[in-house]
Amino acid sequence: MTREEAVDRWADITETVFWAEARIADHWRITLDLAKTQAKADKEAVMRAYCRAIAVEITSKTSDEELAKM
């Protein structure tokens, strides 16, 4: 893979993450705002859950059969 191919691949990944984040943002806005005042461990737990929610949204458009082929 060339550097340009790697950049293109990461640009596609980033676009997908932003798309998923936009789709779940309203649901998570209050939780993320509240996390700003929480203890470090609690903030990290919220951020892990948020990252997982983004991943769930990304994979929600892929069937189990398609996932099995990957």
C-alpha cells in the first residue's frame, strides 16, 4: 500500500466515523456534557461507551452474513 492509498483509506474511515457520530449525537449529547464534570474513570467509561455506540451504528448497516465474510 502506498502512502496515498493509506491516506485515502483513513479518509474513508474518518468519514464513516463522522457519519455515525452525527447519527447518534442527539442521543448522546446530555451524557457527554455530564461526563465533563465526572471523575476521570467515569469519563473514560462514558467515552468507551460512546465509541462503542459509534461502532454499533457503523456496523448496523452490515448484515451478519456480510460480517462473517470479512
